[in-house]
Amino acid sequence: MSLQTPLGKVRGLGTAGNGVHHWWVQRLTAVALLPLGVWLLVSLVTLPALDFVTLVSWIGGTWTATLLTVFILTASWHSRLGLQVIIEDYVHDQGLKTTSLVLSGFVHIILAAFGVFAVLRIAFGSPL
């Protein structure tokens, strides 16, 4: 006996309807973060110095700004997905769970927006 509806069985969806998609996106973002994280660490280690002028010059490059933006967006998305799972699993009060999920989503969007804005501001020549 199964608790899944016939349509759910055909579509391959879990009880919430999007569990597999959530799991898959979280794994894809993790895989994307591996080369991006390695690139970021290697790039920072190979810089001649970590002072303000060197970092601004480095971030101002087209490839660096693009990859940093992708890293920020991917890391934010991955973090939001992971925190969503934690909240859904361990917060049992429905009101608190909903509030936490909404607040977590807003915080991740705001942090990602600030990160992307900072990179773009430096890349387009206005670091201060």
C-alpha cells in the first residue's frame, strides 16, 4: 500500500511535490561550488598581496568579477536550500517555521544582492 497518489507516482514526486527537485538543486549547487571555491582560493593565494589596491584591481577584471558573481549567487542559493532543510526538519511550531523560512529567504536575497552589488561596483570602477 502506498500513500502516494497515482499522478504523483507517474511524475515521480514526493509527498510535498518538489523534494527531489530541491535535493537535486542542492547537489548541483554543491558541485558548482567545488571548482568555484578552488578557483577563489587559488586566486587569492597567488595574489602578490592582499591589500586594498591589489584586491580592487583583481576584482575589477572581467573574468574575476563574473566568477565572483556566480560564486556569490551559487553560494547564497546553496546556503538557502540547506538552511531551509534544517528549518523544516527541526522547527516544529508551524508559525515559527513559516516565519523562519520567509526570513531566511529574505536574508539570503539581501546578502546575495549586497555581494553582487559590491563586486559590480568595483568592477565598474567605483570602489568607494
